[in-house]
Amino acid sequence: MTQYARPIADLATGAWTTTPLWSKLNEDPYDDGTEIRLNNQTANACDIDLGTVTDPNKSTNHILRIRAHKTGSGTINCTAVLKCGTTSIRSNALTLGTSYQETTITLTAGEADAITDYSDLHVTLTGTCASSSRYIYVSWMVLEVPEANQIVEEDAGAARNDGITVTDQTNERDAVSVAKYGGVSVVGSWVVEETLYDD
């Protein structure tokens, strides 16, 4: 099943209101009736900590979803940056209409591979709305990642058992974890070939 990393704490609040920010963003399903907002600011940031998920050992289907909208005219924008510790993984402008819309941000394989610690993910929102009549509203965010593979750490050298042989490596995350199935040790995600023998 898909894993969901939802907001669990405020790392920084900036001029965004109303604190605590994270508790307005973590509903399941989303609730546009609870929201955080920014008014009359330039390049003002808040930072939202996400809950821990298990490393899926996959590069696909990492999706950040954020719902936001604006009121007022003129320059109003907001950028979301997904970070792992101090490393920026992906920066993306949010869609800001006059009613709530979801911005769906799908990480590339390279961006997903850059996540080295799934317990240290957070999202920085930086908004500009430099007038008393301009507001940015955000009501929800979640990071989706694939289900974690069931793996065990073993010696990667044992690659043959009962005629089943590891033959090639597919385009997956680095082959560090060792999966075990039916007594066969497989590094990362590999192509497995079975050889038939006559008795």
C-alpha cells in the first residue's frame, strides 16, 4: 500500500498564520475549511516537518500534493521546496487560483534517489503577496511514496539456488538492500532467470 508522509510539526513559521501551522495541513482527506495564510509579505517562508515513512527502495511514484489559492490582484506567488535535511530535492511553484486547487508534483527518478533519509523530510513554503489586500492560503499537503519492499540484509554474493540465477540489474535504486525469496539472495531489483535441469 502507498505510504503517506503528512505534516507533524512546524520547523519555522515566518509570518504565516495561524500557528501551529502543521495541524491545519494534515487532514485525511483534505479539508479546505482549515488553512494557513500569508498576507502582505515578500519572500516569507515557513517550514513544515513531515512524518516518517519507510524507504521503499524504488525511484517511482513519489508525489507531493499541496492545495492552495489566493485572494487579491497583482504579484502573488508561492513556491514549495521538498527537502531532505539540508538538501533541496524539488522546487515547484504552486498553482494559485481564486479557489482551492491541488498542485501535484511528481519527483523524477533522480530526485527520488536523492532522498537519503525518509525520516528527515520537510517542505518549505515561500510566498510573496506584498500588499495588505493580497493573501496566500494553503489547506493541505502530503507526500506519497510507494509501499516498502520486504527486505533482509544478507550476503549479496550468494546468487544461485536450485537453478535460479541473478542475471542482470534493472534501473532501480542503488543495489544495497538484499531481498530474499525462496532461499535466493537478490541485490536490489534484478532480473531473475530460472534454468531447468534434467534429472
